[in-house]
Amino acid sequence: MKNSLLAFVARYRFYVISTVILFCWLAFFDRSNLIKQGEMQLQLNQVKDEIRYYENELKKVKEEEKDVLGSEASMEKYAREKYYLKKEGETVFVLVDEEDKVITE
């Protein structure tokens, strides 16, 4: 077995060396080498994760929009909580805790 492999390599030396050089070139030196392929695959996975995240966020926003646009009272409540809007003649107090975070309840 070993002798037949050596005989094959000796007989087709040019082709074996050319093939090894070609594989080395494609693996390390080509514009789209294996290292770049791995980096691009990681980047693709990150982008797919971002797509899933933003699709979930979009679903949440659509549900919130449905809830808010359901009635006049819910729109008013949302505007008061999120944007600190007030009616004429009202005074709004915004409570801030010690770590400068707005308290929302």
C-alpha cells in the first residue's frame, strides 16, 4: 500500500505538486480564502440574529400600537407616560431616583 502510494506520487509528481500548491493558494492566499469565508459566515450569523431581534421588536411595537390606538383614553395615558404630556393648567412632577433614572410605574 505504501509502495503503491509512493509509486503514484513519483509517477505523477507534477500533478500532485500542482494540486497541493493550488489547494494552498485557495486556502490561504486567494481573495476569498478559508479565513475570509469563516469571517463572512460569522458576520452572516450576526446579521441573521439582528434580523430576528428586529422582527421581534417590530411585533412588540405593532402590539403596543394596537393597544394604544384602541381608544382615546389609552392614547392619552400613553402620551402622558412616555412623552410627559399634560393638559392645560396641570403641573407634572417627574420623579428621579438617586441613580438619575426616571421612575416609571
